[in-house]
Amino acid sequence: MECKTREEAPRGKGGDALPPRVPGVLQSALSLVGYVVVAGLALYLTDIGCVFRTVTGIPCPGCGMTRAWLAVLRLDFAAALAYHPLFWIVPAAIALVCVQQACGEIVAWAQADLDDAALARRAARAAFVLRLYNPILIALIVALIALWVIRLVDPVDAGLLFGGIAPAGVPADVIHLQPPVWTDWLA
């Protein structure tokens, strides 16, 4: 239901305008994409690359993620898995945040309109999904950190899923330790 003016907006108990449903989710997703594009462009133009690696010399947990997505764009899924086996975690995390936002809005909508039984049932399902948000997010973060540690220890981390042999065109050691880049700036 689209409302052209605030006066036409549906009203809950007490006459308060009910919050919008989907535009908030879309706005959040577009904001996230915008932040990523601006940050990526800034890092590209300054030739810094990964800020974490520049400062510490240690690759970040997402090291290889950009190369993995570039491989996906070439439809080279073996190379994508070699560069970062959890490359798929990015769209999963974005979807998780969007679902969390949408469910939060459904619950808020139902709290504003306590007389709608169908909306109350929908809000109960949304509240259940909201309870799953933190455990799923924690599982994704733990998986990312566990993979990071394994890849730091393994000198042939690109062959992690391929019996220790990296796919053609992928370096055997995707992530490796190096001196912090900022120390070169002092010289």
C-alpha cells in the first residue's frame, strides 16, 4: 500500500502513523552498498588496498575476498573457492541484515496496530526470525575467523579445498605475512 502524503498513512491505535514496511530495508541495503563503493574507491585511489594489512602486515579475515568475487564474475568457481572459501558469506550477511531489518519493521508495525490478528501472526513469525539473527551472525563470524586462522597457518592455503593443490592461475599461498606497508613510507 503506497501513501502519497503523511495524512494518508495508515494509523495505528492512538492515531499514530504506522512505520513504512519495505522502503527501510531497501534504504539500508542501498546505504550499505554506497558505503562499500565509496570505501573501495578511496582505498583504490590511495593504493592502500587492505587497511588491516597495511597497518599490521597480517592479512585480514577477508583476505582474498575481492579476488574471489572477481573469479566468480569470470565464472571460475574453483579459483573463487581457492582465493576465499567463504566468499559467499558476503551476500548471505547482506541478506541476513535485510531480513533482520524487515522483520523488525513488521514487529514495529504490529505493535502499532494491536487489533490486526493477521498482522499479529506475521509479527510472531518475524519475532522468531529475529531470535535466529544473533546465532546465525555469530556462526558466520566464527566460521570466518576459524578459516582465517587455518589459512594463516597453512602455507598452501589456496589448495585448502583441493587436496593441497591450488587451481591453475591461483598462487599457492594467497595470504601470507609481510612487514607492515606503512614502514616503507618511513624510508
